[in-house]
Amino acid sequence: MIKHFLSLSSFSQSELLSLIHRAQFFFQNQHRPEVIHHLLQNRIFANVFYEPSTRTRCSFEIAAKRLGADIVNFVPEHSSVKKGETVYDTLKSLESLGVDGLIFRHADDHIIEQMKPFLKLPLINAGAGKYEHPSQGLLDLLTLFQEFEILAGLKIAVCGDIKHSRVAGSLMVAAKIFGMQIYLCGPDSLIPEVNEPNVQKSDFDQILPEVDAVMMLRIQLERHENLDLDPKAYHHQYGMNHRRQLSMKKNAIILHPGPFNRGVEISDDMVEHSQSRIFKQMNNGVAARMAILEWTMKGRT
Amino acid sequence: MIKHFLSLSSFSQSELLSLIHRAQFFFQNQHRPEVIHHLLQNRIFANVFYEPSTRTRCSFEIAAKRLGADIVNFVPEHSSVKKGETVYDTLKSLESLGVDGLIFRHADDHIIEQMKPFLKLPLINAGAGKYEHPSQGLLDLLTLFQEFEILAGLKIAVCGDIKHSRVAGSLMVAAKIFGMQIYLCGPDSLIPEVNEPNVQKSDFDQILPEVDAVMMLRIQLERHENLDLDPKAYHHQYGMNHRRQLSMKKNAIILHPGPFNRGVEISDDMVEHSQSRIFKQMNNGVAARMAILEWTMKGRT
Amino acid sequence: MIKHFLSLSSFSQSELLSLIHRAQFFFQNQHRPEVIHHLLQNRIFANVFYEPSTRTRCSFEIAAKRLGADIVNFVPEHSSVKKGETVYDTLKSLESLGVDGLIFRHADDHIIEQMKPFLKLPLINAGAGKYEHPSQGLLDLLTLFQEFEILAGLKIAVCGDIKHSRVAGSLMVAAKIFGMQIYLCGPDSLIPEVNEPNVQKSDFDQILPEVDAVMMLRIQLERHENLDLDPKAYHHQYGMNHRRQLSMKKNAIILHPGPFNRGVEISDDMVEHSQSRIFKQMNNGVAARMAILEWTMKGRT
């Protein structure tokens, strides 16, 4: 059976916990090649990013290399895409070239589900459409696990452009599996209708004192261009800043998947505040992706 | 002596056969690192692609990595080319940087011959101009060898934009060396004059029942913009489809170098038809390029 | 302490000499993996180039790979920069991803100094702003060392667009440290005011017979667009050509950091003349960068 990594929803709580524990192991041993460098030796993954990305692409690349694997970067702009090749044909071509797994990002919401039945090698969702970004979901779980150990019952506020955020999508999937409470905050037009008992709309300032973590989201201007947004006004109403941080519990943490807009959804002084885990999340991302890459190769010859 | 890999025409039949056999060995062992990973260890090749390419660039990169070598990707757009550097100076610079071989693609028909005398490291033709694409030629020979074992006497139809196809160019060179019969089909304006006893113009539908293989070619719109082409009409007259496949011998195979235009030169249902070897060709491409890279390094310190 | 490699000015003469000797060792052993390939095994550097570059980027990449390290290429155009991310946040993100060092190029004159205090990993200046390009400076010193052994007292003419040349900047820093005499030549508007006892403006043709080396610089048209420059007239007044080469000492050498404009600052026949070390410099660049990368990792766990 091919071990695609497409959505956190396909994992049970105990399967996710063992991925988190493995990611924590990699976090602790990321600079100990003697422990980890042999694990995926001679594997070759392809990064297939139809949308730009620094963090995620490099994060997977470093994860692969730390485990002794290699990466081929497929950059659509320089390629047959210019000649009109379909995504299906590109992925089948890369499969035919004999790579061991495809790390795939695309703007289309449904393309992953369309491609999956046809592929004979693991497809790893590195952000497809606006619904899920499961490797980010795993790194967020790892970050919460390092902080609180027990995930069940955690209260998390998510604030910003939730409708267009695949990060929020994966967090909500994880919250359901682990029994975490999610509070959706931000402009009404950016909050989706979610019918889950553990998810509810909330007033940002009212809920902040009660949560264990707050995940700030970037206003993804490139995804909805008609938004009439004044950055200053937005920051005043929904931005993380000193005033709001003071209202949070002392052990509550600030998350952001990055890249962030300083002065819009988060003030300068909050990015590296002692309660912020933003750069820690990026470090955790490499560990989480090491766990994911290793998992996809299990039982594969 | 520097072992450039520039054209199939510089090889004898027995030299080509030993490259095919070696490629077949790599095909069979592509996922057995213990057998092949040490063969080019510590070699560094440069991919120097002045024209976009997915398959060929990645194919060489994976071939190199499977053999334990590494690749530096030189992307002209991000480079000194913007500052007006000539191809000669770029190649000499890469030579000076100490790479072991240059994998080179360029639109100019004559540039390979112009550069060759000046280089002290192997130059590998990954598609230069419109005449030859010898690594594709070798993978096509490998595919025919796997199917028929004996190449002499094979009958192959080539259909489409032959005039602008370096793939067809290399196939005709190989056909002469091995004594294969080539039938050129497609719109008159896209068929070159070839004066070789083993090459002749033919009517596509008339010759199809007699051939062992048919190589479909993409209409390379980017190479001749004045063509007034209706895709539907083209497909009707020259496209591979179910009706035409039925007229072929049961053991005849369909080839295409990719990327292909579905519905133009080939119908959807033919791409992965049981008589198609299109994705097999891509897999063979890695094996063929492993044989080529290894060959260029023989006797080199 | 973090070992940033930012400017030659932060090194003493004896420290620079030991870097030069180490680079010479790498020059002599560049193709002996058994001697050098283990030295930076399992290190991962990031190439972070905000300006295009063939030579420097590939040179660092090959240097890293020869030492057994790996490279992640961060290409700003395909990345979060499009989403408005600051340089600081990009560098901190790459730091968080756990890379071992950042090889950094940027057009801004002051950005290196601004970033340095905040980074917990070595920053390697691969050309920042218009003042310094210290890895080029080291390779120039290596080239002079191979030729003359003793650097003190050498006389070097620099000709061309000195004002916008970070290469000239680093050479002047090195000249001060080693007691070399520098003669600045070229159009008045392209020569900066330098108040150093060992640097003086000179007439190009008058000084040529006296110098040990002449460094020709490219007119960097992309950096000052208002220049009304006639290439032919420029070549006549300031270009290196056969007539000028004849006036030089027999053991004097011609340098150029590349990429060069043939027929402008240097004639065709001078590029590979027996007194030219231009392509040798590129080869030395890999050795110099191996010494630099190794140096930055010393004492680092």
C-alpha cells in the first residue's frame, strides 16, 4: 500500500501521537548525523511546487538531507508547463523518472484527490488548495506538545483570514482528533461556517485571556484581491500586540505559520517575544517533515 | 582524450550496443544503491540548460545522484547571462570551477560543434539546436531493445513535426547505424528532405499496419509560429488514436518523447494504452543517462 | 563566538595568510576526495542570493560539495519575498530551519552590518552592496600568492568602474593589510576618493609598465544607467589589449573578476593570454571558498 501523506484526517489519534513522538525525536537529534543520517539514504524526493514557498520547500529539502536523502527541485516556470503539460502528466513523468516521493504544492483545492488514485509513489501534501496543509498541522501539534504535553482540552484562538488558510484547516482537523477547542476570530467575511462542536466563532479580545495558544494568520492578499483592507485599522482590531499579549495567560503561546506581515496581523515586538513560538515553529517544521518523509517510506522497497 | 557525448553518429554499432547493454543493467538495478551508488561518487556535473526542460534536466540529475554524483544547476535567467556573458565564457567558467562534465542544452544548431574544441571536460548534448538529442536517442534504442532485442530490420514510423525535432534527428542517425527502416509521416511542410536509403516519406495510415513502432512527435508551436494549425483537424489526419492503434500489429509499440499534447498528436486513451511505452521511455531515460554519464568519466582522473 | 565572514578588514595579516595557505592546500587537493570530502560532512549551507550570479553561487556550491557539505538554494523570486517578507525575517527563518551557514548576496550596502548582530549562525558575505566582496578578495590574494609568493610591496593597477566595484573594495582592504600599492585608473567619474597612503589615482598607460598585476573591471551598466558610454572609445582609452599587454612586465599578470565584456574592458585575445589569470581566478575561487566555509565552521558543534 502506498503511504500518501495528504490530510491529518486519515490518521487516528494514536497514529498522530506516534508521528509527534517521532518528530520530537528528530527535533532532539537534528544535529546528530550519526543517529539520523542513514535513515533515508539513497532516497530521492521531488519538490514539485506550483506556488512559491521559502519555508516549506526548504524545510522539506533540509529534512530530506538530514536523513541522508536527496531532493530534485522541479520548478514549473522553467519546465514543460510552459509547453502546456498537465499536472497529471508532470507527476506521472516524475514517477517514471523513479523518484521515491512527490512533495507537492498547488493552488487547486481538489487536485490532490484527483491525482492520488493514479500514482504509484507517495504523494506528500505540502499545501494544496485552501483546505489543508498537513505538514504544517503536524509541526503545530509538535509545538503544542512541547509546551503542554497533553493536547486534549487545549483552547486555541485562530485569528485572521481563516477562510483562505489551509493552516487553519489542518489545525481544525487536528483539534477534532485530539479534542482541542478552537475559537475563530477576525473579520466576519474571513471566517468560514464550521459545524463542529469543538469550533466556535468568538470575539478576539474576549477569548484571549482564556486560551492556551493563539494562532495569528497572514492576510493573504494574493488570494482575495477585492478586500478593502487598511493595515492600521486591521492591526488595531485583530493584530497581536503588547496590549493583547498582556491579556493572555502567562504560559499561553503565540503561533504564526509565516511569512508574517509586521504591523498588520502582528506587531514588531511580538514576533520574537518570550511567549512567541514563531521561529520555534519553523525549526519544528524540519523535525515534523523528517517524521513525515520517514513514514511515507516505511515498508517501501 | 575527452569523451564528449555529442551525437550518436560518432559511435559504432558495437559501441552503441555496449552502451545499450549498460543502460539495461542500470534499468534493472536503478533501485539497488549497493550495486551502483559508488560508481560516480564525488563527481559533480553541471546542468546548463538555456532552454526549459523538466524531463531531461531532472532525468540527468536523478541519473547522476543514483550513481553517487552530484549536480549543480546553472539557470541562465538568474545568472551572468543577464550581464551579457557569452556561452563560451559561461562554459569556460564552469570548467574553471572544476566540475567534471557539462550537461548542455541550447537552441542554437551549431553551438556544440563550436564549443567542443575549446573544452577540457566532457560536454554532454542534452538537446542542442534542432538536429540531435542523443541521450533521447539512446533511451529510444533501449526501449526498442527491451521490446525486440534485435534492432536490425525494425520498421519505425515517425509522425509529426519532424523538421523541428531533434528527437527524430537522433533516431534517424541510430536507424542508419543499426539498419532500421524509417517512415516519415505528417504534414508535408514539416517533413525534411532526407537522402538516406533507409528513410522514406510515407502515408501515415498506409504504413501503420507494417511498423514495429511508431514515434509520435509534439507539434512544437514555440519553434514555428506561422503554422496555421487546427488541433482537431491535425488529430484527425495525423494523431494516434484508438482507430489507428487497431490497425497496428499487436506487438507494435507507441513512443513519444514527451511532453505530449493530449488530443492533438495523441488521444487521451492512447497515452497509457498497453501498447504505449511513453512513461516507460521516461524511466529508461534515467538508465540511459546513467550509462552516458558513466561513459564520459571512463579513464578520467 | 559565531565566525561571520563579512570583510577582510576583520582579519590580521597572519590570519589572512593562514586562510591563503589553506586555500592553496584545497587548490592542490580539489580533486582528491579522500583528502577533503569528510571535512564538512553533514553540514548544510544556504545560498541566499538577492542578486543574480553564476560564478559566485556555483563556486560556493561546488566548494561546499567538495568538502562533503550540502547546499540549499534559496531563490528570492520563487519565495515569500513575493509575499512581502523582510530580509531579516527570511534570514531568521533559514536560521530556524537549522542550516549551518548563510551565503548571502544583496544589493544593499548596509544590510550585512544590520543583520549580523541578530544571527546565531555564520553569515558569509558573497557580495553585499558596493563596498566589499571578501571571498573574491581572498581568491585574488590566492592568485597573487601563487604567482609572487610575497605579497608585501606588490604594485597593482585597478582599471574601470572602481566606484561601483565591491571587488576593488575588497582588494583595497587586502592591499592595506599586506602593504601592496594600488593604482586607480579609468574615467574620473568612476574613481572614488580614497585617502589611504597606499592608494593613488594614476594614468593607466603610464603606470602599466611598473605593475605586477592589473585588475580590469567590468563596466557595470546595470548599476549606473546614466553613463553615456561608447564601448569602442572606452576600449581605446582604458581597455586591456595587445598594445597595452606589450608594455607590461613579462611576469605581470592580468586579472578580472568576471563576467567580462569582450571588446570593452578587455579584448578577445587577452582573455586567455599567457599573462592572463582570469579563468585561473575562477578555479582559485572554489579553493578560497572551501577555506572560508571550513573556517566559519571551526569550533562549531
